[in-house]
Amino acid sequence: MENVTVLNHPLIQHKISILRDKNTGTNEFRALVEEIAMLMGYEALRDLPLQDVKVETPIETCMTPMIAGKKLAVVPILRAGLGMVNGILALVPSAKVGHIGLYRDEVTHEPHEYYCKLPDPIELRTIVVTDPMLATGGSAVAAVNFIKEHGGKKIKFMSIIAAPEGLERLRKAHPDIQIYVGHVDRCLNENAYICPGLGDAGDRIFGTK
């Protein structure tokens, strides 16, 4: 799959395994999600544009590369996607943060928007959409649709765990975006939960039931 990158680094895989453990508590779970997002972001942001700037070292003045402009936007899908934001901001503190709020119909499992606020001008930015779980793919497809409708062009989607069904749905709906996942799990169950998965990421990040 051309536009899908599975980040199989040992550190990412190790931390995902701890996330899966039902005995991992809220505090540790939240910290791990941030750490994984930072490790994933390191790879996903590999193609950020650079420009040479003049810097005076203790020895001499030189031209040396720095990230061109401040053009990154992180857009979490509420609420679980919030857990990944600080990991990316640790890498690029100047990034702007937008939010997309979606809720899933309990019968059809289809997403409905209740909130969308994006940094302006969105069309000039590299946009990283975050959601720890890519399950049916419905929310991911809807979120990217909203961003494109607002003018977003260069979009990356980042998820810690994906189901094959959701990954295929997102890839087919938006073949022009780059998708980064930490692990592709076996399948979805009849309740649209990823198996083996890690349960409800939002509940485990925020300590709710």
C-alpha cells in the first residue's frame, strides 16, 4: 500500500504492547501515547521542508538548515486524538493545533461532526491528523473530508493501532494522504472494536468509563 507506512521500530512496538495490557493504568497509558506519538512523528515529519539560515557559532558564521516557516498543524480527532498532540508538539513546539469533534452513531457506527476548528490559513500548512485507533475508518475519512473542504491539501494521518478494514477504507477514500500506523491488528469485532486492540483509547487516556 503506497501511502501507508507501518512504523515497526522496536521502541514503538514495545510501548504498544504495554498499552494493550489491561493492567496499565491511566497515568502510564497517557504518557505512553505521548511517547509513541513523538516516535511516530519523528518519522512522519521526515519530509518537512528546510531552508538554510545564517547562524553564528562560537567559531564562525555559517549557513545551516532549519525548518522552513512555521507551517505545521496538528489536528486531533476528539477526544482520544488529544492524547497524541503533546508528543508531536515536543518535536515542533511552533505547530498550531486545530480540533475536529466527531461522535459515532451507536447503531450505524457512522461519524457525525459536532465541532471543527482549524488553524488559518489551513491550505498553507502540513496537517497531521491524530487518532490512536483507526477502527472502521469512518471518523478518519470524515475528518480528512472536513479538512479538505476547508482547503487543506498536504495531509498526514497518524494512528497507533489500525484495523485492516479501517486502513483500507481510509486509503481508498483518500489515496493522496500519507498514513502512518504503529501496528495493524487482526480485525474488527461485531461492535466495531479492534481485536486484539487495547480497549477504548479515550477512556484509558482520560480515566473515564
